[in-house]
Amino acid sequence: MKVIFSIVFLLLSNVFICQNLADGFVHLSDIDSTIQSELRYLSNDNFIGKPIDGYKNDCIIVTKETANQLKKIQQLLLKKELSLKIFDAYRPQQAVDHFVRWAKVLNDTLMKQEYYPDVQKSELFQLGYIASKSGHTRGSTVDLTIVNLKTKKELDMGSLYDFFGVQSHPFYKNITAKQKQNRLYLRKIMLENGFKPYDNEWWHFTLKKEPFPKTYFNFPVE
């Protein structure tokens, strides 16, 4: 009897989780379980230094259209013993609001040396690193890199993910030839498969034909 109850509870729990997704959204692992992830905003390893509001579970959520395109890219990469690795995808508005509140507390600089050593926190809004709205909240933007499956290491892109500075600009010149090559390869494969890049971040791409171009969602990541 206890076993039956446990099974029913798990089934109901899974239904509840699925119901938290807005129509048109999916868990990426349900579309392609081979795509790697490291959800930085669920951990302390991010520019704030603590878990971000709205991130409640280690899962990647995107629109169905985005998931299908990422799967196509992954199949191309796997043939070369490479894999996508996603740092962030759908981001609830409550997380963006958390960023905004943090940016206004100028003496909270816990992660400055790692993530924004050359930028004053007071300039984060002006320079466009923090904003009240994010394309991620529409569900078709992803932050990602590529992993070498042989070495199990990320390709060297020349700067940290989420680094605030010119070093993160896709065509930043003061990096090695190999780092430039890695950035261009990521950019090329994303562009060829329906995504558009962002001028200030080598890791940031948005589906060109995103299904919710004007809708900002706020359901949690779980």
C-alpha cells in the first residue's frame, strides 16, 4: 500500500511541476537529454554570489521552438564529440527584479573581483549590464558555451560567462587566436540554426523567430 501511495504521489508531483510551465514552454531535458547545463543562478557561483529569486530546481526551461533548434545544434556538435552547455535560459521576471535590487545596493560587491573588476557597480545600469527587462524572460534566449566531450572541459572563450566588461564582447581583440576561433565557431553554429547574437556577450543568443516577442513571464524555474 505504501508503495502504491508513493507512486501516486510521484506522478502527481510530476503533473504539478509540468503545470507550472506556461503554455508553449518545455523542460529542455525532455527534448534532448544530452545537452549539458550548469544553472549558475541556482547557485552561489554568479555575479551576485547567492541563489537568485525564482530559481528553485536544476532544470533548463525554454520555449518549444527554442528547444527544437537547440536539439538540432546538439546533434551537429555530437558528431564532433562536442556538446552544448547551458548556463541560463528562461529567466523569470522575479529574477530580473532581484538583479535590479542588487544593483542599487552599491556596497554589496562580494563578487566584484571575479565578475566586474574594471566596472563600477554604480555604472551597471548605464552600461547596459543590468536592466529592468530581459529577453530571457520571454523564453527564447539562452546563455551557453561548448564542451569538449573528450576532455570534459569547456572550450576556452577568453572570458568568464557573465563577466561584465569589454572582454566579453564577441569580437574582443585581446585574446588568443584559439579563443577567437572558439567564439566564432559558437557564433557560426548558432547563427546557422536560427539564433541571433548579442553585441556585448559571446554566450548570449536569441531565437530569431521567438514565439513570445513581447511577453515577459514570471513562473519559477522548477
